[in-house]
Amino acid sequence: MEETVTADPADLPFDVFSKACPSRGTLEHVTGRWGSLTLGALHEGSFRFNELRRRVDGVSEKMLSQTLHALERDGLVHREAQPTNPPRVDYTLTPLGYEVAERLLGLIHLMEDRMPSVLEARERYDAVRGAR
């Protein structure tokens, strides 16, 4: 009888460029519009759901809920429900979530700082190719 050996996921090499790699899904959760904005907002501290929804302007209740579930499943967000009446649920970053948010904020701040260059590039592009 042949013994089946299962690999420890921690021992597996991860390659986000491989479609079967689980890191790809997490990267999508982190870099998607609502994931990155949610992580960036939570970097500021703990939020209740509706506070977070107001902070991440434009996100629907459904999308924020789906985003928080995905980020919690990936170990980036901690959800703490307190048994009060009405129930109180707070969302915070885990240590891994904080580390990811720090890196995202670097990119966010770079984009904010460089928007004049981006807007100029758009104007040049549109002038040559026509506005769409």
C-alpha cells in the first residue's frame, strides 16, 4: 500500500504569475479597488461597518461586506463582534494586514503626489489620440 504524503502549505513555493497559485486570489483582494481602499482606511484604526463605509466613499454595503469577508478570510482583517444590544462589530487590521496596508499606502501616496504628471500625460494622450 502506497502512503500519500501531503505537503505543508508553508513549504510550497508561491508564484503569483501561476494561475493555480493561491497568492493570486489574495493579491486580487488586496489590490482591487475596494480592498486597497478598505485596507488603507483600516490603517487609520478600528472602524465599525458604517464608519468604514463612510470613510471608503462610494462603496456599496454589499461590496464592503464582500471585501471585509475576503480580507478576513485571508487573515488581513480582524472582525470583533461584541455581545451588546444592538450588536457592535469592529474591524481592525491584523499584523499581516497592517504590513500590507503600509505597502499599499506607499503606492497610494505616490499616486496622489504624482497626479499632476498623470493628468498631463492624459492630456497629451487625448490631444494626440482624441478624447474617449
